[in-house]
Amino acid sequence: MPDEKNKYRLDRTAFKIMTVEEADKEMRDYRDTSYKERLEVALYLTSIAYKFDMSNPPRIDRSAFQISKLNG
């Protein structure tokens, strides 16, 4: 069992020190990917952020919206 001092210790092996230029090169460039691939990446990141299964996404709550006609 870790003592209180080491309970929240930073794992220094999880990150790598880089210059801005090196980090920029490591970053994925999405300009060369297709529109469909970018949408797949966006869905994946959204599923992580909102914690849902990509194969079974939540349905939209249609009761939150109201449809009305514009008079004009």
C-alpha cells in the first residue's frame, strides 16, 4: 500500500519533453485525410467525451425541440 506522500505521484514516463516543432510534427495532419475519415475521428472523439458506445449511439431526444412555422 502506497504511503500518503506517494499516493498522487506523477508518472514521468508517460510524457516526452519536446520542442514546439517536434510536437507539431507528431500531431496528426488531417488535411490529407478524406471527409469520411475525419467524420469517423470526430465520432470517435465524441464517443470518448460523452462516454457512449460507437456501435450503439444514443438517440436524440426529440421532445427537447419545438417546430413552428415562420409567418412571412
